[in-house]
Amino acid sequence: MSANPSPPSHEPSRANQAALLSELVAHLRERRDELREEWVRRITESNLLTNMSPEEIRAETTSIYDNYVEVLETGSVEALQSYARNLSERIIPRGVETPEVVNIVLLLRDVLARSLLRKYRDDVAKFEEVLDAYEPAANRIANTVATSFVEERERTIRQQQEAIRELSTPVLQVRERLLILPIIGVIDTQRARQLTEQLLRSIRDNRARVVVIDITGVPSVDSKVANHLAQTVEASRLMGATVVVTGLSAEVAQTLVMVGVDLGKINAVGDLQSGIEEAERLLGYRVVRVRDPRSSRKALEDSWEDT
Amino acid sequence: MRTPILKQGDFLIASLQPALSDEDLEWLRDTLAQQVGRFRSRGVIVDVTLLEVLDSFAIRTLRAIAQTCELRGAETVIVGIQPEVAFSMVRLGLTLPDIATALDVEEGLALLQRRLRRRRQRGG
């Protein structure tokens, strides 16, 4: 066979290949403990999985090994896929990186290949046939595990991005019918859109009549963001809520004038405190100090002594 | 489907139903204009809570309704614009700048009552 490098005659041997695979699987099952130990040794030697304890490595490698052999036997990667996702979910928080995972799977592939070499060393032709059956399956497994790991990672990242976005746009009710939307950080188009949507939903859900948007924490505003702000103000008005914008810094105010945003509709007030006071005025509240705070504390203490 | 128009004291309330055709909207515009005169109404509330979309024709007609009723002596408030609708109206640039809006029918009634009181104080 080595004399004939062009595709050898393993085309009609589908049944033969299946037979070889099951022979191979039987061999790997029989040598399970020994091969797994060797694999773990190679993992430790290569300084992989340093974040995990020997017991954990033992448990995980055992189930990966069994899954691996099962895929070789059945040819179906679905079970492995879900196992790999599950595993990734557990090990990603432990700081396991993509190259590490790939290396570990490739190590197992090599360990098993060597064991096959030892088994078939006297029959090179047979060994090649076994490799023909083994290699595609092993590569598919490596591929599946790596892909699942990366997918799981990406899913985690997406989830975290979503969480950050959610957290970055709190809409707070400070009085009946009064909402505050403090914006902190850079606003891009997507975030601006999300802010608007969240604000509009909150206006409906809290039956808000006045909204104070505080942009003290926004470092810079360009014409896009300014237009978004104007749109948010307009959309809120359509829902019956008045918007008060506070915390426009000198730079931001200058930018707004420079880019020529229609400022007529934006009701701007200096700082958040004035904004809340303006909102209270719009809602018909008047905050008055009832009495001197010291005397009220004394009154409170007196009432405690009474009881 | 014809929009039900309810008389509530000095005001008329029209609750728009989903899947309204262009003819229905025109009918509403004409009918409201007549009824404002017949009932000597001082205010009109157009409730769009149930509408999940407003196309440009609908928005233009709402504006026409408001302007017609105002000319007949009734303040007009559009209430119940949903968040998604508000957002798409703004993006289309159809923001009804000269028309009063309120969150829902209750808020709309309160708004009309406030304005009516103010007008009567001034002897209007």
C-alpha cells in the first residue's frame, strides 16, 4: 500500500471500515484506564489545566474519554457537542483558554493514535486502514470540542454585554410620575436606541409625566447622539411626558450649538438638583421644610423616650 | 370598522380599534368634526392605545382631526401612543409638534379639564 500513494483501495470497504472502527473502539475501551492515565500525564507534563485540581482533571478526563470513544463508535457528535458546551460552561469561569482546550483534545488524539500504533505495529497495511477510519473521526471530535468551546465563550460574552447594557441604563422613579435617567459613559447609536426604548417603556409602565435625563456622566456628544437626544425628547412628548435635560457640560453645550441641533424642544436645566426641582414644579409639587431639622430630631428622640 | 365615539360631559372620546382602514379614519375625522358642533364639546380625546402601528396616512389624519376640532372650538389630545409607535414616528419625522399628547385617557381628561378651567378663568 505504501508503494501506491494515490488514493488506495479503501473505497469499497465501508463495511470493513465499520468493522475496523468497532475493533478500535473495543481496544480503546479495554485499555481505558491505562490510556486515560497516559493522557492525564501528558496534560500535566504540558502544564495544561493548571487551574484545576487533580481530582477535577481525573473526573473530566474520564468523561471526555468515554464521550470520545462513544463518538468514534456511533459517529454522532451531538452528545459530545452538548457535553462540550456543558464542560465549557464549567471551565470558562476557571480561566481555561481556547488553545488549552484544543491542545488537550489533540493530546488525546495523539495518545490514542500511539496506542493504535503499538497495537498494529506488525501490520503496517492494517495500521493504515485503521488510521483511515480513526483520523477523520478524531479530527471531527477535535473540531466539535473546539467549536463548542468557542461558541460557549461567545455566548458568555454576549450575555455579559447584554448585562452591561441593561445595567448601564437604569430608569429610576424618584416621585410619583417622575423618572430619572442618569446616563453614564459613551453613547453610541445602539446604546442611544436602547436608552430610548427603555425610557419609553418605563414612561408607560410608571405612568410618568416628567422625565429628567441627566448627562453629567457623558464625556462627549456628537451630532448623532445629539439628534438621538432630540428624538428621545420628541418621542417622550408623544407619550405625554415632558423631558428635562440636565448636566450639559460647557463642552457638550458648545458642541450642540456648533452642530446646530434644534434646541428649541430641549428643556435644559443646569444640574440634576435643579432638574428635579423643575420637574417637581411641573408636577405641581412644592417641597417645603416643615421645621428645623434639629428640633425634629429632638422631637423624634422624645417620642422614643415616651414609648 | 367604525370607531365608537363616547360623550363624556364636555368632551368626546374616540377609541381607535386595531386594523382601521383609511376610510374609517376619514369617517372618524368627518364625524368628530360634526359631533363637536352638535354636542358643543370643549375637548376631544383620540385614544390610540390599541394601535401597534401608525402609518403616515394615519398620522396625517390624526393631525387633521386635531386641527379641525380645534377650529370647531374643541381642544384635542392624542393619548396612548405606545413606545414602539412613538419611536417610529420620531424616526419618520412625524412628531405632531403642535398637537397635545398624554399618556392615557385619564391623563388626557385631566389635561383637558385643566385647560378648560384656565380658559374659563380668562372668560373664554
